[in-house]
Amino acid sequence: MLRVRRAGPACTLTLVLGAVTLFFVGCLSFSEHGFWKKEEAEKPIEPVAVDRLIRVRLMGRRPRPSEELSVTAPYALTDTQSGAQFGEKQPPVSLATVRPAGEAGIEIGEKLIPSGDITLTPSRDAAIVLGDRTYRGTLRIQREADGLVFTNHLDIEAYLKGVLRGELPRYFHIESFKAQCVAARTYALYSKRNKPAGKTFDVYDDEGSQVYKGVAMEDATAVEAVDATHGEVCVYDDGEKEDIFCTYYSSCCGGLSQHVNNVKPNDPPAPPLAGRVACEDCYVAPRYRWEPVKISKAEVTKKLVARYPSIRKIGTVTGLRPRKRTEDGRIISMEIVGSGGQKEVLIGEDFRLSMGGRLVKSTNFAIETTKDAFIFKDGKGFGHGMGLCQYGMETKARRGMDYRRILATYYPGSTVKRIYE
């Protein structure tokens, strides 16, 4: 039988001291090697601040001589530059005419404001009625030359609720509305960030940017799409960072998207906008094919000179010659020949817009020249054909594709990311 001898007091003390020594040496060793360190409190990641204010230039690009204004709630009236307030809260006004007054002031009804740059801030939302449209947020009125320009300032989420029905038919699928919303949000934020220095607005309220019609267009589908995609944008990883890009879109690409630099040569060549996205789904569009359009040579000349006055020097336009086309037939550059034999070259899309974007519906057409006119025929697609194709998107949504996959299809290499709550 094995017996265990009981240790004496001296032995026990030795064992205890040895254990304590080993404990502290072990702790020191683990600390030196990083196995047992006092945890430092991690610093919270600072959220990225996103300026959500969007400034929308209303009613076109040229100053207006006057406009009709109603404010359906009390409002503060301030000088935009200094922030100084003109009197106490102003009472509501109904159908007041806004016009330039004196040498530098602005008149609202019978009230003269001694400033050429004022901001109206109602005490409640959706209280501004300019012309026949109601707007949320605030209204900036600036005097320029002999007229006034109007800019609506509001949160981007409220702005988008007034955009979607201006861009899409009511009957489009909810996933189409969601995809359009993410694209429109990204476009607006990109435009805001990349606007020229000194510019006092971010986007127009028409096809020059995005069609925005205020409160009247805030139907249930638009509101649902905005709320479901709150804060979401399209981003791509350039190898160093994730960033947004200019999410261009058009009604119907006609079968193949084109590279952004065919239309916007000064834009950064973002990979999601490299084009060549085959779209077999926009054939349902009403303008997938369009009828021939005949425009007289005199009218072509007039339209071009109105947009590009320097073209006047070549005389009457007698010839139009596509210099470069995409593989599917879109005109990248157009040579314009004048009656004196002189020539000018325009980007194909710039030429189309000069003729009228709803008249000559895309740059994918053939040209027939008669004695007095040009005939634009065999037309295909509607719009510039960059990025998202709205009718192709709709067919994909009806077939079960969700908005994230739709966006990834038309903007290859991109992902959807929420950048604010």
C-alpha cells in the first residue's frame, strides 16, 4: 500500500513561495508577450456626418420677372447672407406677387424687403406654394439681373418623395421605385459634393438633373420606396476607398448602355459607368423604337446657334456627319458642316439636346439629308443611355429581381450601402 507522507511546515512554506514566484513570473511573461494585457477602452468610431440638405433650383435656369407666392403658415423672413431677420414672424400670405423692387430689393405683395437675397422659413412644413406647386422646407429668393431665381432647401429624404413620381410612371413595380430612389439619392449627393465653387444650388428641378415636382407627387408608392431605402446609396471600391459616383439613368437604353465619357468626357471614368451592359428587357418601352423626325436645315441651324452661338460663323447647316459611333450605333461625335464649308464638331448627346431631347429621342439614329431638311430615322432608345435603364429595370422587377440586384446589374461592380440613419 502506497503511503503519502504529510509535508512539514518548512516544506509547505517553500512550496507556497515557489508558487507565488511562478505566478508573478508567469504574469510578467504573458504581459510581455501580449497574452494578458489590460484591455484599453476602444474609442468609438465617429459616424461620418452627411449633409442632407439639398438645394433645388426651381422654375428653370433663367431669372423670372415675377411669380405668385403663397405661404400657408406664419414664417420667418431673413437676409440670407447676414441671417438678420426682418421683423417678427410674418403672417401667412395668399397669392402675393413676388418681384424685384427698387434698385436692390424684393417685393412680396405690398411688402418691400431691402435685400436682394432672402430666405422664407415657415413655422410648419409643406407651407410654401410657388406658382402652382407646394414645397417642403424653406425658400430662398435671389435677385439676379432684372429677375428672381427661386431655390428650395429641404432634407434629401423629403426631396426624393417629390422626385420618384416625376421620374417613373405610377404603375411601375415597387422594386423599380426602390432602385430609382437609391440612384436618385446617390445622384443628388454626388451633384451636391461636386458642384462648382460658388454655386448656390445643387440640382435643377427638371431633366437637367432630376424631375422634382414637390408635395403633389408624394404618393404612397414613392413614400414607401424612400422609407424602405432610407440613407442608401450606390458605392464602388476603387481599391483605396468606397465612394459614391454619378448614378446616371435614362428611360430606355435601347439594348446596350454606353460609357460615361462618350457623353461626359470630363467625368471621372467610374467603373460602374463603363457601359456595355446588355439590356434585353427595355423592349417594352413606348420609345424603344421611334418614328422618323424631320427638321429643316434652317431650324437645325437656329437650334444649334441658340445653344452654341459660335456656330453662327459657319452659316446655314448643310450637312451632318457622324464621326464616331458606339458598337451598337450611338453617335459619339457629330460633324456639322456649314454653307461656307466650315465645320464644327459636337458631342453626339449635345447635338441631340440642341434639337430637343423629346424630339430626337436618342443618339442612336441614321441621318437622311434632303434639299431643305434632315430626317433622323431608325431611332432606337430614349435618353443618353448611361447607367440605369428605367424600362429595363421595370421588366427585371416584374420578373422577381429586387432593387439591389437591379442596381448591381446596371452599375457593375457597385454595391448598395446605407450611409446615414
